[in-house]
Amino acid sequence: MEEIIRAKFGQFKQTPLLEKVQSFLIEAQAEELFHIDIYSLAEQWEVSRQAILEVFFQSVRIGICDLQWEFHCPTCGGVARESLKLNQTQSEDYCPVCDVNFRNTLDDNIEVFFNISESVMAVPHEIKDAYMEQVKHSIAHENSFQWKSDRTVTGMDCLGSPVFREIFGDETLPADHSLAIRFSTILFTDIKGSTAMYERLGDAKAFKLVRDHFDILFSKIREFRGIPIKTIGDAVMGVFHSEVDALNASFEIQKALRLFYEEQDEKIEVKIGLHSGPAIVVTLNDVLDYFGSTVNRAARIQGLSRPNEVVFTEEIFDRNRQLLSRYVSKLKRSRHNLKGLSETFTVFHADCNGAGCKF
């Protein structure tokens, strides 16, 4: 076992965290290698959860660990189904204890575990049997199995990681199936006057500018734990699972663009819109994509933005006033009827080139 783990990890550049994970997998008892408590390890080793997730994703890629998805009944907490692949998931599952069908939701009822791969070491069946007996006992005697804790790795933790999408990019959902998300923040960008820019500069020179600006946007989205989902012409769609991260990324994008184009004759100015709420993840064009009313509204809100602005809803403003005050001292408030939507939206405009900008 030790030789296998050292050989497989040997293909990577050694880092202190990689060495800690390697030593843990070699020295741990069998029961510690089933449902590995990676967030406790992160706390013990004083590293970020994102960092340890990324190392364990790599361990799955090279065959040291397996990634196990568990789908819990939202009513009793029991395990309705397990799978080792994302492409084995379904939109809905059935709990025989509660006799109900339920919607699978990445940030609500989907738990993810890392286990030592059977090709490295066979964990005794008694250990898994004991876990399932614990689940059954809790439901029988307490009417529920309390699986959620502050150390739980959720499905959203995985899909919210750019490294997961890079490594497991070919693991998509089955056709006609989707997974729900209770809360996400959608970012849309667009650039000022792209048609006129292409006509003025020519396709090759204009596209180089656009490509440079894509590099900045993608870098900042990933830096703040977001996922660049796709480009739509000259626009970008990104997804965050934290409004704080989405706002930080948006303002840092505007700041980075200003610095990048400061000494250049030609520059790109970006319009950014944000909206938060539920969404669904589906497979489209062989990749994971996000859809739903939150996505549609974010796109409409971006359409209200002017160059160098970040525009967001009143709800985002109310929840993040202190953070916003770090970037701007003045905000413009406006109300709009968005195309195709019945309700009136209140949005806030942060002018990142205006007098109230703090960077």
C-alpha cells in the first residue's frame, strides 16, 4: 500500500500539504480511510478547505481514493442511494422509509465522501456495514439520521470547485436530468461597444483585446472561488456560491481592467451584473451548465449596467453593506421592469470609475 501511494503521488510536485495527505493515507487506520473526514484534517493542519479538497480530487484522479456521492432523504436523512460517478445521479430519488420522492439538491441533501480506493487497500466490509447500521438505528429510534455537520462535504463543494470541473470535466449529468441548487450568485459581464470596436480595429486586433480581457476575468473569477461557466460572444457567465466572493470578484475585475489598460491606447470597459437565488445544473453541449430564473434575471440585470459599473439587486445590497463600503462610498439606486419578467426590480449601481470609488 505504501509503495503504491508514494508511486502515484510521486508524479506531482511535492508540497507540505501533499506530503501530509500522503502520510495520512499511509499511516491511518482502516476506519479512518472510509468516509475520510477531510475538513477535520484541514482544521488540524491549518489549511483551507478548498486546498485540501483539491488535493483529494487529485487523489481520485490518480486512483488512490474514490469519490462517493450519497443522496439523503430530506425528511429522515436516510441514504436513499449511493453512486461513485456524477453521471449516475438523477434529478429525483425515492425514500422507502418515508415513501416519498424528493428532488436532489446539491447544497441540501447531497453528501460527498472520499474513501481509499479498493485498488490500494480493501476496507473491511464490517466498517461500511457499521455505518449503514448506524443510519438505520438512528432512523428507527430517533426518527432521523443527522448527517449534516460543519464538516460535511456537500455536492456543492465539489461542483463549486474549478479543480473538480477541470479534473472531472467529462463527468456530466445524464440527459434529461438536473440537480437543484438552493442558492447561488450568477455573474454576467459584457463589454462596451464591441461591434464598433471590431469594425474600427479589425477582427484580429479586436479579438486579441477581448482575449486579454477574458484572461483577466477568468483569473479573478477563479481567484474568488467562482467558476467561469462559458463565454457568450464577448460576454462571460460565472457562478459563485457566496455573494461575498461574487462581489469581491466583480470589483477586483474592474480594478484589474483599469490597471491593465492604463498605459494602452485601446481599452475594454466592462459592464457587470449580479443576482442571487436558486438554480439548476444540467448538461448542455457535453458540459455542466446553469439555468433557471436566477440566471435569466442576472442576465437582465447586467443589461442595466453601464461601462465600469457593477450592478446588483437590493437583496445583495442589504446583505453585504459592510463589504460594499470597502469598494465604494456612493451607490445609485434605480427601479426597473425587466424584459420578460413581471415584477419590478430595485438595483444598485456601483460606478468603479466614479467619485465614490475607493480603488
